[in-house]
Amino acid sequence: MILNNKFYINNLKHIIFFAESDVFKNLIETNNNIDLKTTIITGSHQAKIINKKINIKIFDKINENFKKFINKKQTYLKFKNESK
């Protein structure tokens, strides 16, 4: 969605990052400043190199545990579909 030459998503409340990145800490701080919740999902190998102060969820396989977690967080993953 674009308004006044700016991209936006209405009612965005939660961001999910996958894998590992050096910029996660900065992104999380930015998200916190604008009241966005952040979840990081990664594998055990990449989890070893993520800053220990960052809360992460570790999954090595897309299995029933992963599906349960995603379904539990499903309300965060949905946003209102707007048509204009």
C-alpha cells in the first residue's frame, strides 16, 4: 500500500525475521521504538552466532513443532487485506 509516496501496511503489529543477520539488534531497536513486536526464527547452527541478548526461536526442521508455533502466532501473521 502506498500513501503520499510512502509504503505502509495497516495494522502491522509484529515482524518475523528468519535466519541470522548482523543487523537484527538495530532492527529490533527500531521496531521497539515504533511499537512493533519482533520474532526471530532460526536454526540451531545460526543461533550460535546471534547476539545472546536477542530472544530467538530455534527450529531445525519444518515439522509439527514449527507448525504449532506458527499456528499459535497466527494472529500476528495476518493483516487486513485492503483493496483500493
